[in-house]
Amino acid sequence: MSLPRQGQHYLVIGLGQWLLDWAVMVALSHYGLSVELANIAGRVSGALIGFWLNGRITFAGDDTVIGRRQLLRFVLMWALTTAISTWAMGAINHLGGLKWAWLAKPAVEIALGGVGFVLSRHWVYRR
């Protein structure tokens, strides 16, 4: 599959993931859960749909595999990006407050989504 087509699929699936992630984070933090824990819960909810959809649709091809090795790679990538995202959300919350963290989450996730695309395309879903 071509890079532009993969990018389009990744963007559409990522938007769905992000909306779910953001909604969970906002709802849980609104009801009193710390922004860090709410962020992790949101990212878990998005990751649950993203791994499978991106493996089956975005990066589907002759050399694409969805197995134990790919899941481990995905979990490692997810853990690193979640740590960065959670640190950023906590720092923004501490410096500017909860509403600024809610507003900043899209920018943080877009930046991490770019990293995730490159890692997924060249590492996660490969043999």
C-alpha cells in the first residue's frame, strides 16, 4: 500500500482513537480522577481499537503480520508514548490547570501520532 494511502487510513483510524481517548480522559478527570490516571485510561481505550484496525487496514500487505511479536512491539511503543503523553498532561495540568490539559491533549497526541505512524509502518507490523 502506498504511503499516502497508509497516511489517510492512519489519520482516519487515529482520529477515532483520539476521540475515544480524549473523551475518556476528559470524562474521568472531570469526575475527579487525576489527569495522569485519566490520560492512561483514555490511551488504553484508544489502543484497544488501534492495534487491530491499523494492522488489518492501514498497514495491511504481504509483509504485514499481526502476531505476538507485533503486539509486543506495539505495547512497547504504546508504553513509551503513553509515558510521554502522561508526563505532558501532568505538567500542563500543574502549570495551567485541568482545562488547559484538556485543550493541549490534541496537540500532544498529534505529535505522538506522527512518531507512532513511522514506528508502526517500519517496525511494529513487520516480521
